[in-house]
Amino acid sequence: MITMAIKTLPEDYRIVICLRDIEGLSTTETCEVLGISEANVKVRLHRGRAALKKLLQDKKSDGKI
């Protein structure tokens, strides 16, 4: 269920979530891999997690979980 929800996220958010939360990279390592600033990694991670949370809450309220 979570994997399917992650796949629906915008690519910018999905990549950061995968690198940080699934692969376990640090913020610094994620910056290096993506070639973006630390602030940008943090923003994308925050927005991605918020979007993922909303997707899962919506599915739960629809009775799909």
C-alpha cells in the first residue's frame, strides 16, 4: 500500500523520500546524489512526507486500507 502511494508522488518528492527514508542516505549524501542544496532536500522531504500522509489518510477514509 505504501509503495503504491509513494509511486503516485511527484518525482522530485518520490526520489528524496526513497533516498532518505528507504535507502537511509543522510541529507548530505542526498544533496550530493541529486546535486541540490540541503535546504532543497529538506523542503522536498517535508512536502513529500506531507503528501504521502494525505494520500494514505484519504485512502483510509475511503475504506481502501
